[in-house]
Amino acid sequence: MTLVTTIIRHFERPKSNLTLEDLITYPQDTLGNQLGKFLFNNSYEQEPIPEKEDIYRLLITKEVSNTEEVAMYCYLFGNGDKSLQTVFSIVTGTLLYPHYIQYFYKRYKDGKRAFRFYDLDCFKMLHLPVNKIKDAFLIQ
């Protein structure tokens, strides 16, 4: 394995084999069903493939904007995710949106207060109700 291949694999986002139709068939108010609806309403792709970041976005913010994306990564950083992607997103976002620093810091503190969940296999929680997941991990 070459260095370039190793670097590329490091930055690949975990994806699921699930389709939008699979997600929509989950019971109402479960993570799977809510993820399907979220992707249907917010994805620009014809056949969106759910990624771990989509689940984080649904649990943490439900908003789709640049500042909320940075805030989500601040939350994940507070929750213990020290990956290069997370750090890069925070640094870049802070430079691009300096007037949101207080908000980003608040989201970081919220992530610190929540129980660690960033490294769990979120795709195994698709059958669980969103509110129960948020309550169990103290996600605000």
C-alpha cells in the first residue's frame, strides 16, 4: 500500500449500503426514518448514500448551512473527535466565520457535556427513536 493510498483511505467517509427507500421504511420517529426524510429534503444527489456525518447532522443540528456544519464539527471535537477532518473544518470555519466564534465555542462545550458517541457505529442505531438516542447521550 502506498502512502497516497493510505492517505486517501484515511479521508474516506464511512458510507452505508442502505438506500433512501430502505431508510424511509423504518418506523416513524426512528433514526433511520428521520435520516431518510432528512436526506430526501436536503440532498442534492439523485441517489443519496447515507454517511456518518448525515447522522451527526441529524442528531446535532438538523440545519444545512456552512456555519451549522462548522458548529457540528465543534460539537464533535468537544465530544472527543480529534480527526484531521474535524480539526481542519473547525480551523477553516473559524477563519471564514469569525463572528460565529462564540456560537462555535458554545457548541464545543455542548459536545463536551454529551456522553461520547462520535466513534459509535451509528448505522446500528437506525432502528432506535431519535429522542431516546439524544436523551441517552445528552445530545443538545
